[in-house]
Amino acid sequence: MSTHDSSDASINRRIDAIWRMESARVIATLARMLRDVGLAEDLAQDALVAALEKWPVDGIPDNPGAWLTTTARRRAIDRIRHGQMAELKHLQIAHELEHEQEERHDAEQASLDDPIGDDLLRLVFVACHPVLSREARVALTLRLLGGLTTAEIARAFLAAEPTIAQRIVRAKRNLNEAEVAFEVPRGKELAERLASVLEVIYLIFNEGYSATAGDDLIRPALCEEALRLGRILAGLMPAEDEVHGLVALMEIQASRSHARIDADGEPILLLEQDRSRWDRLLIRRGLAALDQAERIATARDIEPGPYALQAAIAACHARALAAGDTDWAAISALYAQLARLAPSPVVELNRAVAIAMHAGPAAGLDHADTLVGEPSLKHYHLLPTVRGDLLFRLGRHDEARDEFERAAEMTRNSRERALLLARAAQCGDDGG
């Protein structure tokens, strides 16, 4: 490779990194102007193409985000001037541009009109709008807010690239057809829509933390992207306790990433992990976010929300320097509180594990057995996994082997399947 080629590759990598950081704000600014997320993204992409042409020659500007935004805005104005948009939208945008300078110089009045006042936050609520399916919300969020390409999203979720592309195109079309306003909702609607936003971010994190399919247990890029989005949201909505609760949960869970797999990529169970490999910085950040969530809830005289409760459970593990120091009584009580606040079969399954650790495997198995006929867990591999573990601990090895084999058939992750089959084989060895 020549020096020139190496230099081009280096600057292209820098441009890619800048795009990842700045694209969401560029798209958000344009979406406010144009009232059209799809068109906003197209024009932002045009600005990126312009950067790829000019920056290798002229050098990267001191404020690349402002350069991209200005370039994209000029293209938007050119589009308007050449009459390439519907007349009604043309008039709306003309009105927007006419008053933009006035609004910029009248920050106080603007803050009265919009107490949040942030284009990026508006984009978060649009991309995660409940009018879209969960899969569409996830794909669109990674595209618009994460700056990921369609190919990268497809690789992350082991889906075909055309499938993801269609999902994103359909999502933009659905937003336009539903005439979703580019704004942050207020009052009761804010709480309802915020739940959708938090769900999308956590779905992205969970897919990275424990991949549902493929050859890798962990996909760090998705965890990092979810954490980045969560931290941005916490900065934009500092008074929302559940935003801090979700950030706390993700920070603490992410702290275990390096200890969750061995050198060959095989999974290591929580109680067997080398806790010296847990990231103490992420734990400190998570505990600080949890403290913030709890202080906000106390000030409002409300119960901690589901994310804060899950973060409190994760904190119990994080505070225990050795597995034997874990406060399982507290974890069991927190799961009981979570089950009352946000009842679900998965919460009850996790509660069964906590009960087993606190009161013994027989008590835990009794609780897990109540979930055997639950329709939503019919194909959920962790139910037979938990039952297999508890049966093994009770010395019922033949039954445990059957459960581990059943779980191995259900999972689509090859690493988990190998672990489950190894545990089934162990039942044969130990159980005679």
C-alpha cells in the first residue's frame, strides 16, 4: 500500500468516526426544518458524500459537525427553491426559515414554546414512536441515532441486508403517513412515549449483551451504542428517574463483559466469573446513576421504576467482591418488588433463581415449576436451563440432563448451545 493510499484510508476512518458522532444532530436539525425524517437523512447523507470529496483535499474543518449541518441545510434550501417538494410542505418550511433567525435571537421565547428545546431529543422520540413495530424502531434508531449503515445493522442482528433496508424504508414511510409530529410529547403522553424510547435502547443493549443467535455470545458494538444513546438521553432528560435507572442498569451489566467469556469466546457463568476483571469505572458510573434515579424517585415520593429496580439488583452483584458475598435475600426481595410493579414470566423466572440462592434449590424449583405451562415461555430456552440447574443441584441428574438438552435445542446461539450440551453431558457423568 502506498503512503497516499494509507493517508486516504486514515482520513476516511476519521470521517467515519466524525459521522458516527455528528450524524444524529445533523439529521435532527434537518428533520425539524423539513418535517420529514427520510428526506432529512437523505440530505445528511449528501453532506457526508460532500465531506468525503472535500475533506481529503481541503482538510477536516475545525468544527466538522457545523460543516456537515451547514452543507446539508444549504442542500435543503436548494431543494425548496427548485420546487422539488409538495407545495404545502414548501410553505411550511419557508415559514420556518423565515423565522429561524428571529427564533435564534430570542432564546427565552423559544424556551417557552418548547421547554426541552433540543432537536436530538425530538429525533429520539420520532425514531422510537410506538406507531412502528419494535423491530422497525430498533433498526431506525440505530440508523438515525447511531449512524450505523444498513449493512452494519444487518450484521449485528444476523439479518439479511435487504430485510433491514426494507424495514427502515417502511418505518420512514409509516412515520410520514401517520403524520408523526417532530416534537417531544408532554404530560401523560411523555411518560408513555418515554417507555418506548427506553425499551428500544434496552433491546439494543440486550442483543449486544447476550446475542440471540450466531457464533458470538457478546456483540460489544451494540452494547456500546446503547450505552451512548442512554447517556445522551440522560443528559437531555436529567429529571427522569427511569432514564438514569436504565443507564445504571446498562453500565453495571456492561462492567462484566470482559469476564463473561473465556479466551476462546466460551461463556462463563456469573458465579464463576473472575470479578477482578469487572470494570470498576463502569460500576462506579452505574452506582452513581442508580443513586441519581433513587434520589429523583424519593423527591417525587414515588416507587423506583422497573429499570431502577433491575439496576439495584445488578448493584447487589457489583458490590459483592466474591460470589459468596452476594446478598441474595436483598435480590430476592427486589425481584418480588419488580414482579409486583412490572409482572412478567421472565421476571418470575429470575426470581426463581434468586429464591434458590437464598432459600435453596427446592424452593427455587417450586417457583420455576409454576412457569412450565406459561405460553410466552414455551420456546424460551432459559426456563429449561434454570430448571436443569436446580434439578442438578438436587441430585436429579437424569431430569436435569433432559432439561439441558431441551434448552440446547431451543437456543439459536451456538456458544450457549455448546455450554448447555456440556452441562447435559456432565449430568450423565455425575449421575451415573
